[in-house]
Amino acid sequence: MPLRTYFSQKADLRSQLEQQQSLEAQLDQLQQQQAQLSDTAEVKAQARERLHYVMPGETPYVVQLPGDTGGSASATPSAPTTANGVWYQQLWSSAVGSPG
């Protein structure tokens, strides 16, 4: 019986150490992201890239070439649709309580 307990505890310890290493790696990655996002220039760049923000006085435009089917990543993204419609329609319907 004590030998079985020893091996069981040793396996538990190994799994806990692996989980700790995984969490430490995740913590390092999140700290790097936090450091990047503490820089205002990085935040502005992410807002421009991901949210298509423009600064006051700038004129935003989207170039669409003939024959372009919209497969490029720089095109304005369309809202993803699901079986019941666009995500924001589902959100609004759930907020006001009307069916789908």
C-alpha cells in the first residue's frame, strides 16, 4: 500500500509541476503583451490595423480593384453570419427579448 501511495503522489507531483510550467509560460506571454500594449504607439497601431481607426483630419478610404473578390486581408471585414443571422442582430434580439 505505501508503495502505491508513493507512486501516486509522485505522478501527481509531476502533473502539478507540468501545469505550473505551462502557467508560467502563459504568464510570461501575457506580461509581454501587457508591455507591448503599455506603449501608446503600439495601441494606436493596433487600433488602426484591427479597428480601422483614423486620426482626426485624415480621410479614410478603401481601394477596391476591378475583379477583386474581397479575398484580401486589408479589405473592410464583413460581419460574420450564423444560422440565425448576423451576430449583432442576435445580440440585439437577446437584449430586447424578441425572438430571433
